[in-house]
Amino acid sequence: MSDFAIVDQLPRPDAAAAVYESGWQSWSPSGLYRLDQAPPRPSTDRSAAISYRPGRRPEPGRFQGEGLLLLDLPESQQCRVWSSTNPGLEVPTIRLSVEGRFVQVEADGPIVSETVAGSPAPVLARHFSGLGRQLGARLADVSFPGVWCSWGFHRRGVVAADVDEAVDQVERWDLPVDIFLVDDGWQLEIGDWRPERPGFGGLEALAGRLRSRGRRLGLWVAPFLVGSHSHLASKHPEWLLDGPTHPRCWGQGIAVLDLTNPDAGRHLQSQFQRLCELGCSYFKLDFLYAGAWPGRPSHGAGPLDAYRHGMGLIRAAVGPQTTLVGCGAPLLPSVGLVDAMRVSPDIALHRHPAAGDLSQPALDSALFTGRARAGMHQRLWVNDPDMLLARPRMPDRDLWAEHIARVGGVVASGDRLADLDSHGRDLLRSALHRRAHRPVAWLPSLDGSQGSLG
């Protein structure tokens, strides 16, 4: 990447001015902040590497957007917008700082700046609409199926019988849930996507049972990561990216697949083809930021070229009718490649994130960034705000259910349905029937209230 260069300098606006930061990937905070506020920042080096843009840790005293930064100028009822000239393949980091009587903007790549009439929420909505048209957003199906997800309750101990139980409950309550997503835990190892973990139960048999009941199998895959315990890591070290070390996860060292290596690419495609042949037609693709991990690929492509190439290989392998949901994914480079996108950090059964880091799992984290990205829905993809947890243990479960119904086309239950109380069932049923089909523009106000829809 090139060095940062000053691209704009404006007179310092009045105290009511605010900055919208667009985060790098699903888990990176996005939000609107006064010029005198300190935006959320990573609390650890691990958080900076996994939940923010690697190598672009935000500096103190500066605002930072990845491919998009907005300055709200309410006194003139205008916004100044700085954005990438080629957001599919180039996502410059854009920084804004207050320097005495001026506001200074710098970037490490080509950007375009424009002054647009209006307030931030509708200005961003129009910007996202333009991006969607430019990058070929996949918006053909505005009615997204209801989902049940194993992760919210069963975690990595999920077995096929848990899915069968969920189907029984869905039929008993006549819920509009079509996809049964087996999240992390079904696989043999990170990087080894066939066969499944011993003791899980057969995927092919499970897919057949779902199909016989008019349902579809969904699977979680972290396609670009390779665990040190995997067969792939020991058999094909030449397929792994040479570069900065990825933090440990799942109790082991983690490497990144070199997406420019033709043999690695063929292997990636063959894995997805086999899973489709087993009966999977819905994939939650997680930790996708790894596809743009900095390093030295064998065939010299840049990180974003490698990422889009890898995602293109997956799409070609699964076909146009298979649903792809991105998670932990670089946002702008994913437009046109996924059908739905996680637009916030993970939800959790606690209100506040660890160390106040809004990239980490918590209700506050999911609400904060999910609201700031509401305007992406049906403009860049279908928004996935993460699972609905409606069990009594969930703090402010009514607030969370309302958030999901308003900002997401994906409504995925994360509970063991048999354990829900009557109020939890009512929240789930309402969210499934109210899931957002129309685009919204919603930014939380600076005093922390929910803001307004537009």
C-alpha cells in the first residue's frame, strides 16, 4: 500500500458536526460520533488482528473509515463523503483529524470526495444504493427464509439429533423456518470439511431427513482458515499463505489458505461441491477476513484480489441458487458475492462486551453496529443481524427481537426451541413474520437513543 497523503482540508465545523466511520468487516464497529468523542477501538492486539483491518490499527485522536468516511455538517444540512473509487478491489483507509482550525483528511489510496445535501442516514442509504448497482448486489430474492441455528445453544457439541429436535418443534408450532443451519462443531477439523466429526451423525442422512420434511440443510464453514491439527496443514503446507501469523483459535495455530495457488483453489472448490452433493444449499461462510489476510501469495495477487478470487471459486462451485451468507467478511469487497451479510459482531447472553471493546460479542456491540449498518439492507445484500436469542436468560430480549425485526432480512433462531417460554415463542414468531423486506436508513443518535428510521 502507498503512504497516506492529505486529500482534503476543511474549516473546522461547529460543535454539532459528527463523523461516520465505516468499519472494515462484519465485526468492526461502525457508527456516528461527535468530533470530541473517542470512537471504539480494539482492546488487544488479537482484537485488532481478527476484528479490525490487519495492519491498519486506528491511531489515537483520528477517525478512520475503510473505504468510506462521512462528515455530517448539520449547520448547512449537508454531508461530506469520502469513498473508494473502486470499492470492489481497492478499499483505501481514510483518516480524519482535527488540526487547529481545520479538519484534515488523508488516505492511503485513491478516493473521491463529494458534498451531498441531507443528513447522514439518507445520504448513506443513497450511497449504498449506488454501490449496490455498481458492484452488482445480489438482491433478486427479497423474501429470505427463516433459519434455525445450532450455535446459540448447542455450540460445538451439536449433533444431528439436535437438528431433528428443532425440526419437530418448528412443525409443532407451525413456524416459517426453512433452513436448519449446523454451525461450528460438525466438521472434523478447521480446514478438513469432509468427513464430519465422529459422533455428530451423518450429514447426508440428516440432509435427506430435512428434505423429506420440506426443509433445507445449512452448514457453517470457515473456508479460508486451516488449523494446525488438520490433515490439510500436514499434507499440503505449500497451500498455506506465507506472511504475518494469524492469532491462535480453536486451541491451535491457524494458517490461511493461499487462494492464488491453483491446487489450493481446486481443493476449495471440491470441498464445497461435495457438501452440495450431500444436500447443503445454504452456507454461512465465517472468518472471511482471512481471504484478504496480508501475506505473500504464490501468484502475486493483492489481498483483495485474492479474496474476490477465492469467493468467486466458492460461488462457481456451489452454483447461483445456493445461498451464501458472509460473516467476519470485508464489507465492500463482498458486494455481489454474497446473498446476505452479517452486519455486526456476535450477539451474546450479556449486555456489555469484554473490556468495552465493541467488536467483541455482546448485546451492546450487536445493537450499536447493527443499527449503523441498517441502511445496507436490500441495497448491498440482505442484512443478517445475528441470531435471535429469546430465552429468559437473554438480557433485554424484547429490545433484541425488535432490532432484528427492523434491520434484518435474516431471522435465525439461536435457542433450543423446546426450552422457550411462551413469551420467547411469541418474540420468535413475531420476528419471523415481521422481518424487514424494505430498505431502511437508521443511525443511532449521539445521545445513545435508537434514532429514527428513514
